[in-house]
Amino acid sequence: MPSTAISSIEDKKRLVRRLADSGRGFAEQYGFQVTNNPSSLFQLLYLSVLLSRRGDFRRAVESAQALRERGWDSAARLARSLHESRVQVLRDAGQRGDVDALANTLGDLAQTVVDRYRGDLRRLRVKARYDPRLERELLAALPGVDGQVVELFLREAQALWREVAPVADRRALVAARRLGLGRSAGDLAGLAGSGESERLAWLVGALARVDLEQRYAEVMR
């Protein structure tokens, strides 16, 4: 843990600029584009499901990358995949525990997104009438999606779905507290700038990476 957290507002803003401008949040650092199209949004969703599981986050990222590289880059394509094939891809990517259940969950998730929203999570947003509370409820009603998965997904999607901001997941808030940047998503939004949901998404994603990768000393230099 750093010996001193940042205290002055100017130092906080400088650190926020460094973090927000160092990349494009979390998902894009690992090759998952944050764009408002069905394929990208669904990949963010299954990445979030995998990240919510216990274990090394790198294994989750590698599993999501393996699903995409197998060609299952959309809800429709993943829904058409064979259960046994999903199990094999997940095991090859290093997944442990009940991989059979995970493969089932991902298949059910894909099929439900196809059945309810024709494979396009933008339709979920429209069904919710751009109401953040309803968007969260509809997301949480999907197979394998709990409150943690919703936070992880919206952490990235708030760059596009501006109405849900501010969102900061647990990892990002741990890093924010340790670095002296605040204790809530609202605190981080204030530092990112009013109405800057995209900048906030990059900041929050960068903070999550700092905690997951334990890069505190590097950031505080």
C-alpha cells in the first residue's frame, strides 16, 4: 500500500489524467473493443461473466479471447455452438472448477439474448427506455448475470450508455481509495469531469487494472 495517498485536488487531477489517458479502460487493453454494436456488447457481457468468477483475472480474459477466436463473437454464434466444444475451449484456456456448468451458463446466456433481444443488447436498452434502473434489472434477469456482472459490464458500457454513469466496480473503488481519489463512483465522476462518461469509463477501467495487476508503486511514482 502506498505510504501516502494523494491529497491536493491538483495532484488528483494530474493522476486522473495519467490514468484516463494511458489507454482505454479495462476491456480495450485486453483486445475487446467498446463499441455500440451487437457483437462488441455481447463480448463485453461474457467477458464480465468470466471476470466475476474466482481466480486469476488473466484466465478470465484468456477464456473470453478463446471464445472469440473460436468464432463465437456474437450471441447468435455462441448460441449455435455445441456444449462439448465450449467445455473444451474453456478448459484449454485454463478454466478450472465446474467448467461444464460454466459452458452451460454461457450457452444459456447466448440463447436468451438471441430469444429476447434478437442477439442485440441495444434492444435491451430500448426496452428499458434508457432507464438505468430498468437496464440493470433486465441485465440481471439474464442467465449467469448477477449484480457483480452487471457492474463489470456497465463499467465498460457507460462509455456508450451514458445514462448509466457513474459506475465503478469494487476493484476500481479499492484502487481509488488507496490512491486518495475518492470512495465512490460519484467522487471519480467529479474528477473525470461533468458529463464525461467515456472518460470516466477509461478512468474506472484503469483503476481496476491497477488493483488487479497490483501496480500501485508504479502509479505513485
